[in-house]
Amino acid sequence: MPNWCYTDYTFIGNEKEIKDFCNKIKSFTSKERIPNNFGNFWLGNVVDGFSFDYNEIDCRGEVLSVSEITKHLSECKFSVNIMTAWKPMPKMWKKIVEKYYPSIRYVFISEEEGNDILVNTDVEGSIYSDRFCMELSAPEKYECESTYYFSSEKDITETLNSIFGYSYDNYEQCVKAVQEELEKEEYCNKEYYILVHKYATTYENE
């Protein structure tokens, strides 16, 4: 059983191409085109529907959901939420868009905890604003959550100040203070920690 990587894609382009793309994804996942272990929503059904060879493109995964199309000014957009084995698999989407939809561009955000994969290609942050993921385990008195998502170091600092009663302006100093707090001798038998992961803006295997 693989670790599952969850990725959300947003496709933006002219109305005609966006409607055609969205409708085809829904159509190609409405039935099991090729026998597989995922059923109707297997990514291979989409790959095959667009006349590519599913044996040559990573597509071990499935479509979890397809959003409705929304329009803003002269462009339209929709999102597709995907689950894939071990890693993001954007190559199939890149090939489809390049071959069939010249007006369409896309961004995606992806997370797979086991391999520490965090990717957000939306550099401008207009759709996906997350830039950091913070894991935090602390004594109950601090009443914190286990996972947080942030768009900036400033947001992390403000949250940690609020949780631990600090007043730091500097991100590095604040995180260091939290680390020192969680490493106190009185907590030596506890698994307390703070881990801050930064999203990559590109994915090497795409």
C-alpha cells in the first residue's frame, strides 16, 4: 500500500477550452474505460480518453472531485482534486494541456507527508496561499493544534507568540525559543517538537 499524495489543480483559460476540458474529465471518469484497481475515477481513464498511453505516463491514482466552473472577467477556471501514489503526477496534465488547450495554464498544491513532499506552484498565491506547514507537539497547557498552514514567516511568528505568550518580531528567534522550551529537562520523556516545512515552488519530476 503506497503513501497517498493529495494534489489540487486549478486550470485557468478561455471559456470554451475550460468547459471542454472540464466536461471531458467528467466524461472520461464516468465509467471504467480500462480494467483497473481504482474504477471509474482512475487517472488512466483520463490519460486514455485524451489518447495518451497510460503505460508511458505516471497515473497511479484517481480523481477525487471536480469543481464547478467559475468565471472572472474574460477567463474561467475549475479545480480537480487528485490522489496519487507516493508523489504528485503532473506530467499527464502537462501533456494534455500542451496538446489540446493552448489557452489553459494551471497551478497546483500537493502534499505527501511520508516523503516530506510539499509543493505549491502558485508563486503569486492568488489561488493557493500556503507557503509553510508547521507540525507542533507541546504540553497540553499550550492548547495548540498538531498541524498549521501559513502563507508567511510573519504569520508563523504571530501564531507562536500567541500560543507561548512570546512577543518576538523575528521568526528565527521565535522558533528557536519554542524549540528550547520543548527541550526543557522537565519534558525529557515527552515527544514534544516543532517542525516547519517550506513548500517548494517547482516539482523536479514534473
